[in-house]
Amino acid sequence: MSIVTLERARVTPCGGSALLLEAEGDLTLPTQMGIWNIADEIRDWPGVLDLQPGMNNLLVVLDPVEGDADATAARILARWQDIPRTRTLGRLIEVDVVYGGEGGMDMQELCDIVKLTPAEVAARHAAPEYVIFAPGVSPGFGYLFGLDQRLFCPRRQVPVMRPAGGGVAIGGAQSNLGAPIRPGAATMNPTGWYVIGRATNPPVPFDLDYDPPNRVSLGDRIRFRIERLDA
Amino acid sequence: MIEIIETAPLNAVHDLGRLGTRCYGIGRSGAMDRVALAAGNAMLGNDANAAGIEVQLFPIVLRFTVDTMVAVTGADAGALLDGVPVPAFWAMPVKAGQELELVSPADGMRSYVTVAGGIDVPVVLGSRTTALRDAFGGFQGRALKAGDMLPIGAAPALAAREAAGFGAASPWHAVTRPACGDAAPDDITLRVVPAGEYEQYDEPSQAALWAQPWTVTTQSNRQGYRLQGDKALVRQPLEMRSHGIVPGVVQVPPSGQPIIQLSDGNSAGGYPKIGVVIDADLWRVAQAAPGRRLRFVPCTPALAREAERELAHYLDTLRRQSAWVRRAA
Amino acid sequence: MILSPSQIAELTALMRAHGVDTLEISEGADSIRLVAAAGAAAAPAAPATAKATAPGVGTFAPLACPGQAVQPGQVLGTIDAGLVRRPVTAPCAGTILRLLAEPGSLAGFGTPLFEIN
């Protein structure tokens, strides 16, 4: 699987009023710390409406009238060169997972692609400590960094519907953990990722009764424990 | 209050959307045709971001429990006030007990009902827009259904100079259509800024992006529109790092047939993006029904800003001129 | 008085339509006697028509067309000035007979725009 890797950082337009900073080199934790640090600074720049760290990249949403995309792009790139790339990580969250079986319905498919047995996939997936790198597509645990390279697996060509709620999945070089289903929210989601297990005790990562509502933060760590491996 | 007497599914309360929540994995959402919503608010003298009802499936029947003033904008859905036809982009006083029905649009996709004072649902994370998938915001975090009673915000009592109200020139007439040499009159033309992966497409694909019409398929909704073109967009298969995406992003899945991500689209993704429809043209996409042809026109951030200024000028002028034909009741 | 001017006009139109030349109405102590002017009874029985007029100055844009049945107060067209469109409304229920001005022409306050049966 080839993953786009840039020799030099770049900032490209996302339409007329958003910019994407993409870091140079391999996907790493120090680079991501730089992304978090520069996001904290850019938040206060004039014309900036919203920010979203991705995997070694950062989306900057500008005011369509007030924001100056060209000038802001140059400023982001200049600041990126010397932004500090260190930061303290957050707390450790431990999550029990039943790998395979009904909750991890894509396990065998993934095994066929990466040429490992379900037991090997589970062991390799549960070995590292993951870091919450970036927010995901819904309120939850976001994109997790730390996946064993042997488990890298291209996303599906055509998205499939998979049950929400505690799913443990792999997509590209990333893993994720689905949040518990909130009352009234969708119970199935479209995804191009492979769901290999299901967390039995996922904590609630997002609760509107709190201000701010996020109960986990970028930089928090997650360790998966194999509760069981189902066929 | 506004009582929902009858409604098709998936109609919901929206304002211009949520900002500052991307850090939680929550996208902007908001009205698909933000210009139609803002035009209604301008006609009523509301805050530009006041919430209204987005109607994307028909019919819907509303009853007002108080005397107020309302506007119906966006697609002309053959609105009837107590059975009397209401023109497109129209604001009018209504009496308690009167019923407004939006029947079905002959052209366009989405209509908006705004009310003096706005729909006063609670502000959640800075917005009144409904986050349907995550079930919060709007009216109880869900689409509207019969029996719902929507609170109306406080507003000065308004009347129009004429009892029948007044109308507005729609943005289709008042805002410049993006120029595209050989587009058919019915084609919807959209300005697109080439995005990060544009250069990685082969030359025939780059040419096809601009040269061929892209037909809106039936797999099109608030999350995104799947398009179909004669020539697919070809590129070496590459796995991208996930990154934040904005409404308007033209993603190209492996099929080579593009998807425009829209208001309820995923806030992050990994498909390569060949370009991004500028914010100032997304309202046009919102009104493109399946079967309609889209044409893409190259654009730059600087030109996108000009287009945004033109929209702002339209809305400011409409707000000022509407005040002339409105008066305190 | 027991009749308003508009009621008198309505009765007069009915008298003409039916060839009646004298009509007496009384209510309590009040009474009224309507006499058609000489020759009026011989006029052809034309149906009563009404006109929808412009509410102000602007460009006339019709929304309704001849032959269309309309309800009182219905917006038949607009008078456009800048981005704002003011309504030309039907004064009564009926059927649109014809447009009295060209679409796109300039109208002023009171310009008759539609004739309604």
C-alpha cells in the first residue's frame, strides 16, 4: 500500500475559503505535536473561523469575505517551519475488545488482505499504545495513531454500512474506536474501513451536558485489551 | 408557535451552521441553500443567521398559532396560504390559524420557511442547525413530524405596505451566473478551485473535469451528491492520510465518478480531492435535482472572494429594500 | 343610509344586466329609489369587470395569465423595483380576461394591469 508522502510541507486551497496544511515526511507523533501547536496559534489569527487537525495535516477554515486565503497560506507555511514539535500527551484510556465475531464482522476479510490469522491481527492490534491524533467524522475518539505497519490496509473501494457503537476498525494506516451510540443517533454508518472488533466498555467521549462536551482530548492515549477472540 | 400539521420526512430546522466544532468531529451542517435562508431572513429583518425550516421533501403543511410575518424562499414549491397561491421568494403577514402548504417544486430541490424572530429552538454548540446523524440541535435533534410545535423568537410586530406582502428577486436572477463557454442554458455552472490532488490526475481527466457535463444522480442528499460523467477521472491508486474536508469538496472515489460533499457530509475523509466548489456557489448545488447537469468552471481563492462579496451585496441590498415595503404593525 | 355607494353600484349593474329601469328598496323608515338613466336599459348585458392595479412604480411582471380563475387578494403579478417586488392583487374572485399592460412595461401607482370577469 503506497501512502502519499510529501518531501516538503505544503498549503493548498480547499475552495475559496479553506486551506489544508500537509506536513512533510512520514506520519509521526512529533509532526502531529507540531500540528496541534500551530492549530493553537492559528485559532487567534484574523479571519479564521474553524480548525481541524487531521493525520499530520491541518484544515483551516476562513471567513469567505474577511479571510485572505493567499496571505494566510503563506503565513501558515512560514510558521510551520519553526513551530515547536513537542507536547505532553494526555491520559491513558483502557478499552476491552472482543475481536472478530459478530461485532468484528470484517476480521476475516482484513486477514485475507494482510495475510495474517485473526489471532495475529488481534495481538498486533492490541500491542501498541495509540494516540488520539485528530477528530474523526463524528463526536468520538477520532483517528488513532500507532497502528502496526503489518495491519495497514487500503480503504474499501465502495463504502459499506456498519453498525455504530464501539466498533474497532482499520482504514489505511489508521485505527479508530467508535463511540457508544447516543440516544436518537444513527445506529448504522457508511464506512470504507474494516471493523475487526467491538469494545465492550467504551467510555463516553462526548457529552452535551458538559461544557466543553468532549470527554477525551487530542493527545490522550488508548490501549486495547483482548477480551476474547471470536470466530 | 408554528404547528407542523403534516410533513414528508427529512425536513428540519436549520440556520447557517455550526462553526468552531470541528475539533469535536462535528461539521458545519446548516441550510443547504444558505442564500435562500438568508434572503428570507433579510426580507423579514431577522438576524442573518436566524433559523428557519428547510423543506426538501414535500408536502409540508404548517399552521401559525399567532399573527406574524413569514417568508417562503428557495425552490418555488407552489405554496398556498389558506389555499391562495403564494409566489416564489415571498414574504407576507399571516394570521393566527392560517395554514401554509408547500406542495412540490417543479424546479429546484429545497424551499425555506422563515418567520419574523426566527425559529427559537435552543442553541447547541453555537447553532440552531439540526445535526441529524448525531441527533442534537434543531428541534429535538431530529427531523420534523406532524404535531411538532416550533417556538418563534421575539420580534417587533411587522406588516407589509400591501396586505399580500412582497417578493424578492431570487439569487438566480439577481446574482451573476458563473460563465461557462458552452454550457446549456439549463446547466448549473459552478466555480471550482483545483485542490491538492488535482495535479495527480492525468491530462484527459483534468480536461474532462472542466469540459464535460456532470449529471446529478439520485444518490444525492444533504451529505453529498454523487455525479456521473461520460469520462471517469483517472489517477494512480494512492492511500491518503485522513484530513478535514469542507462542504463543496469534490472527492473522487476509486470509481472515478466524483462526489460533492455537502452540508451534512463527513467532516473528515481520505478520498483524493480534485477540486472544491466555492462556498458562494453551494446554494446552486442545493437546488440541483437528480438529472440536472452541472458544469465546473476553474476559479481561484481571489475570485471566490469576489463571488462571496457579490452574494453579500445581494443580501444587504435585499435587507435594505425590504425595509421600505415593510412597516411596524 | 341603508346602502353604501358600492352596493348602489352593484345594484345598478344588476339592473342594467337584467333590463330593470326602476328599483325601490325600503327598510324601516328609510327607502331608496334607483332609476336607470334613459337608454341604459337598452345597453347590452355586459358582465361586470374589475381591474387589478399597480401598487406603486416599477416594472410589471405578470404571474397569472388570461383564463385563470383567481381568488380575492391573490397575487396576480408584481411591480418590481430593485430587488423588491410589490404585489398586484385580485380585487375580487373571478377569471382573468386580459392583461392591460405589456409584461416588462413600466407601471405607476394605479395603472390598470389585469381585467377580471
